[in-house]
Amino acid sequence: MKNDYLNQTFGLAGRVALVTGAARGLGFAIAHGLGKAGAQVVVNDLSQDACEAARERLAADGIQAHIAPFDVADGAAVADAVASLEDAGVAIDVLVSNAGNQNRKPVVEMSPAEWQTLQNVHVNGAFHCARAVLPAMSKRGFGRIVLMSSVAGQATMPNIAAYATAKGAIAAFARALAVEYGASGITCNALAPGFVRTDFTQGLQDNPQFQSFLATAVPTGRWATPEDIAPAVVYLASPGASFVNGHVLAIDGGLLARM
């Protein structure tokens, strides 16, 4: 009975989840978590070789996975990839828009092109992916969309203005999708992770001053791991979260709670 409850409430058997930026780091952990909950996974990243390597790692752990290499900033490429998956019978039930980039610079030293590059990946990427999957989700009357915001969208620090702006926009986009598509059986929520130990944050990990800051600013006193974040995605994609819509969930060890 216990396993029946868990499977019915949190299981993802029969679902297909597309995770962008899933070849490594946080995206891979999310793909792995969704797969272990029973979903088929579509691994996206820029490189086909990287996608294939991730697919093989997932397959070795008993997870059925497909690959879909494309650049989320390229709207035509996103639309073509999703259409090809649908034509092949791989209908996307769950979208996790995780792909991201970073460029730490003061505002006055950042060129307009550099600023736009971050917006293109984070904000436009989420838009392109959501726009590609929403018609079929609406037609089927079911969909789960999880966007990747950040604590930086709510409280920031020097030299990440472009990133913080993008992540704030992602939180607003999640709320907008929740309102616009909730009646179609589609929920949309965003995660706001704190500082996660991945290649993406290597520069901060190598900074002794930042390590001291994190040890005191984060009540739990440590970095997050990708495995701290992935279960929240599994929950938001699951039947158990069917009435959670338009929410931005901070997973930050208490960072935003501290005065």
C-alpha cells in the first residue's frame, strides 16, 4: 500500500520529460531524478556528443532516454526539435527549462551584446521551449512546466546584473504561464536555487572570500548539491503537485530568510 501511494502521488511512469542543459551538472541530476521516478527523459544540450554521453549514463542506471541537441536561444531549432520528437511519438509531458549561462561583469563593463546573450539563453530560451511544447500539452489537457529562476532574481550581489535580471524575468514568466494555461491542465512553476556546487559556480568555489560569505550567510552553512535541487522538480512534475501553480520555490538553505 505504501509503494502504491508513493507511485500514484509522486511517480512519473508513462510521462516524457524534456530537460534543457541536461548533459551535466544540475540538468543531468534533474534528468536522472525524473528518470528514476519513472519518466522517459529527453536530454538536451548544445553538443550531440555531450547529449549522447549523458544518455548512456542514464541508460546505465536503467533510465530510458532520448537526445535532442539544440540551442535554446534559437527559436526555430527548438520548434523543429520538439516537432521531430512529437512526430516520432515522443510527446513532451514535462518541460524543465534549465539551460543557462553566466558572465560576471559590472554593468558599465558589459557590452549590449554580452547582456543580450544572457537574456537570449535564459529568458528567450524559456520562451522558445514553452512556446514549442504548449500547443500539444493544451491539446492533450496535461502539462508540467518547471522554469529555472534563482535566488539572484530576488536578492542579488555585484557583477551579476544581467543574470539577476534574467532570473527575475523567469519568475514572472512562470507566473504568467500559470495564469494563462492553468485551465488547460498545465501547471507552471519556477525554482530559485541558491548556490549550487557545479561547474557553473566554479569561479565562486575558487574564491576564499566567497566561501567565507557562504559559510555565514547560508543558515545550513554549505553549498547545495544538484541532488538537493532535483527532487523538487520531480515533485512539481508529479501528480502530488497538481494544484501547485505559479509558485517560485526557493531552495537555498535559508539564504533568503536571513536578515
